[in-house]
Amino acid sequence: MNKENLNQRIKRLRKLHGYTQKELAKYVGVSHGSISQWESEITSPKGAQIQPLAKALKVDVVELLQGTGVTSNIEVGPEIKGTVPLISWVQAGAWKEMEEISFIADSAERYRTTAKVGPNAFAARVVGDSMTSSTGRTIPAGSVVVADPDIEAASGKVVIARLDDSSEATVKELVIDAGRKYLRPFNSSFPTISINGNCTIIAVVKQVIQDF
């Protein structure tokens, strides 16, 4: 059995993370052609390209250069399942009614996700502190939530919802208790909202992504 070389390792790790050659080239700061040549074993990355390449492929430099079996303090992350459009809260609020969803999805910035979601899923960046908590679950401002409108909302699920008196959607926990429904924030400083025919559940949150 032939030992995997650097060029083969780059190709394997790229596919593991679900990157296209073009996406990996953007992360590393090289041309699409450079990635293609590396994977075809025509050329190899130069010294200055190794560090950003290792970071993009989620391994350390030694692991990238020498392969599996070398001690590393960086674990390979979960596989990228696909991308979803990153939209505004106004767009999220009208997501179920929009006839031009495909147009918005195609024109919006795409956000990579490891969550298994359907074709109508989307992402939105959280604003405000209503879902920030010092204990238990928390979704701080700046987090990106990935949500799927084709999943049935159940009690205890975090959902994207829109109240009838607002054009914008909000993210809250859905609580159903003795037939009554509520939207509950994780931050106890904010009020729980009783809903009864005055709210549209847009989607169920499948993943929360935080940048550090």
C-alpha cells in the first residue's frame, strides 16, 4: 500500500470538509488553478502557503506535511453537509410567503453548515441579547442560526417565528404547555410571549454557529 503524499492529503482533506477547489483557494489566498495543480501532483504548495492551507483544512502543519499518525492538538471537524443562504430577519419573516425564494437563495451570501437540512433551509445572524444566558443554552448576539422550514416545530425546539404585528422574524424557544403556546427567550430579563393565532412559525433551528 502506497503512503499518502502531501498532494493526495490536500485532496482528501478538502473533500472531507466539503470544500470545492475554488472555495479552498479563497481560504488559502491562491488561485483555483493552484489547488487543481496541487491535487493533480503537478506542483506542491510553497512554504508561505502551508500555514493557511493547514488552517483551512483544520489540521496542524505537521499533520498536513506528514500525515495521519502524527500527534496533533487539532481535531478534524464534522463534515460540511452543504451551504445555506444567509438572509436578513425581514426576509426570514416572509420566507414562507416569498415566491422568489430561489432567487434570494442564489443571490445571497452562502454559509457552510454541518447540519442535515432540506433545500429550503436558511441562516440568519442573531441580533440582541434575548437569547443570551449565563447558564444552560445560549445563543449570543452575532451567532448564526441555521434553520429548516420543513421540520415540524415541537415544544422545546428553538424556532424562527414572526408575530403578526411585526415584519421581522425572531429566534425563541417554542414552549407548549397544556395546550398553550409561548415563545420563550433564554435571557430571563426578557418576557415570555404568549402566542395564539398571532404568530407564524417560520422554521426550526438545527444549528448555532459562533465565531470566535
